[in-house]
Amino acid sequence: MMLLSRALPEATYGSYQSFWVYLYLFGALAGVGIQVATLSYSAASLAYIIRSISYRYRLLYAAFITIITLAFALFQQYQTQIDWLPAGLFFGLYVISMITESVLLIFKEFRSLLIVNLLYSIAFVVIHVVAVMQSYSLSTLFSALTVLVTLKTMTVVRIFIIALRGIESSSILSMRSVQKHWLHMYLYDLSQFLFKYIDKFILSLFLTKALFAVYFNGSIDIPFLPILLGAVSSAALIHISDNNRQSQEQDIQTVLYASRILTGIVFPLFAWLLFFRHELFDVVFTEKYRAAVPVFMFAIGVIPLRCYGFTTMLQKRQKGNIINLGAFLDLFLAVVLMYPMYRLIGLPGVAFSFVISTYLQAAFYLYYTAKMVGRSMLSLIPAFYWVKIMLASIAIIGGMYYGLQQTSLKSNFILLLGMLATMTLSGVLLFFSLRRHHTSK
């Protein structure tokens, strides 16, 4: 993103990012939730399911992927001016590779996947660098990427065939229960992708590509943050799921402890992004994308919510219907709010509509969790701790920012000093959270 934002004209960069938005949305539709549903089964059970699928269903699914691929290719031809043939080939191979890799994860082919994806990632970056240096068109770039994804797909499919031969089928599952679970996961997976990309999808259809590039960079996900937050939340869920003898009160305390850990990371980061947003965009994306800063300011409003696992208790009790209902309500509200918020405050309003819907979704999940465990909503969250840490983060990071503004330092040094202060504050908060936890044991 940094390379292409700096090297490409805004319109070309907008077309490039539109390609990936369409890819992820069409890919979620074509993948039918396989990459999520496979996580629910053992290797032996998954091998049984794969071998039990009739040729009729295999042919129907192949036809389904072909139709989605053609629709995607034509979409790219008219929306991004990327030739339909490399776009379609890339998409079809991407879907096959995505599905195959999700199965290989369950087959525990970790070393093979690591090597293949590492080599793929290196080649992916090299192709982009060469394309920028040689001023290749987007169609030429994606033709080269299609060759790369072809090699990757051929490799993972070969690994899959060999791995499947070495696994014995074993399962007590009925195919009806498998189909029901698959549909459930498909809807959930599709809702997650829709929520993440629906704003970008809609705007890419109506905005100029240059203006879409501004919105895309402004609504960027903070790199690595979802991985970190997902790791802590998943650890908490695994802990309470593995300890069936643990009381309901202990489950709640586990979720609260995980929240305190995340708060020490999330709140200082939010304060840093809020105060240092102009310097961040000047350094990362250059002055070309200063117009994206207001969008970014509204988009990061959702970050404080990432310090709490609102669905953790619901997942343990297997309340998938409530989780899915909340996900679709979130998506519905965001889409409904998009246009009026856009009319009210422009592009930042589109980002803000998703922030509003996410807060309402959090309240929805919290309400049903409280109802499920028979407690008040406030007793399930460390509200006083949140307020205290948020005020401290804003005071410390904000105070430092306005102090640095009085100096003659350049943006990159101001950004670096702010980052170091944020990391130090997070370290201190984490230290006290961990010490408090060990003291209370």
C-alpha cells in the first residue's frame, strides 16, 4: 500500500484496490464458507466428508464457481479496466487455493503451507516492485500475478492429494448435520466479509477511482491489530471452553481479565492514532492523501470496542443464532445509515455509519449475554477501568503531541516519538494488569 500509494496516480491506485475489494467479496460468495466450516472438524472427519461428496454436488459446485468467476471477470473489465481474462483466471485459482489451504490446515500440513506462502509472498512483492519500476499497466501486473497464483495453486493441490491419501476416513457425523453447520458458517462468513467491504464496494461503483482511493486509505484497517486482538480473544474462549468445570463467574472473570489486557494496548493506540493522524498520513502515504485524514479520524472510532470479546460467552454457549443475528443487524444498520451520513458530513460520514452500527451491535451482544447469565450489562464490563485508562491515554498522548507541536521537529520524528511514548504507556499498563492478576490469585 505504501509503495503503490506513492508511485501510482490516485485513479490507478483506486482501480487497483477496487480489484481486491471485489475479489474478497466474490471470493466469500464462491467459497461457501468452506474455510470457516472446516475448522469445526478433525482431519479424519474432514476426509470422510470430502470422500462422501457425490460427483453431482462436485459438478454443481464447479458450475457455481465458474458462474461467479465469469461475473467477477466482467465486473473487473467494466469497473477497473483490468482485462477480463487474467482477472477471471486469477479469481478462479484464488478460490481453489483458498479452499485447499483451509483443508490443509486441518490436515496439519503447516510446514508445507508456511514454505509455499512465504515464497508466494516474496514473489508477490517482487512482481509489484518490478511493475512499478517498469510502469506496467494493471492488466500486465495481474497477468504476472495470475502466473504466480497458478504455480501456488498447483503446488497446494498436489500437497492436498498426497495428504488426503494418507488420512483414513472416520466420522459419526450425519451429512445432514454437516450441511446445516456448513450453511450456518457460510452465512456468518459472508456477513463478516460484507460488513468489512460493503462500504468500499458501494463507493467504488459511484465515486471516481481517485476519490475512492482517498476513502480506501482513510478507512484502512490498522495492520496486525486484528491478529493481536483475535489471539487474545481466542485464548480466552479456548480457556473457558476447555474448563467445563469452571463456574459461570470464573468465565466472566476470564473475559474481564482478557479485556484489561487488551485495554492496555488498544486505548493508548487509539489515542496515538487520534492525535498523530496527520503525521501518520504524511509519512506513510505522503501529502497526496491528506484528504483521507478526516475519514480515518471517524473510522478509528471503532477501535476502543476491540478491547472486549462481546461474543465470547455467546460462543461458549453455542448461541450462533444470536451472533449471526447481531452480525446481520450490524450490516443492515450500517448500509441504511450510509447515505444519510454521507449527505450530512460527506465521505467521513460513510465510515462513521459503520462505527455507529458496531457500537449498537456491541450493545446487542452485551444485552443478550447479560440476559443469558442473569446479570446486569454493566457488571459484565470493566466500565470504570475503561474510563480511567481512556482519560489517562488521552491526557498523556495528547499532552505529548501538543508539546511536540511546539518544536521544530519534522513529522517523521514527531510520529516516532509519539509511537515510543505509546509503546511505553502500553508496557506500563500491561505490567500493572499482569501484577494485579497474579496478586489476586
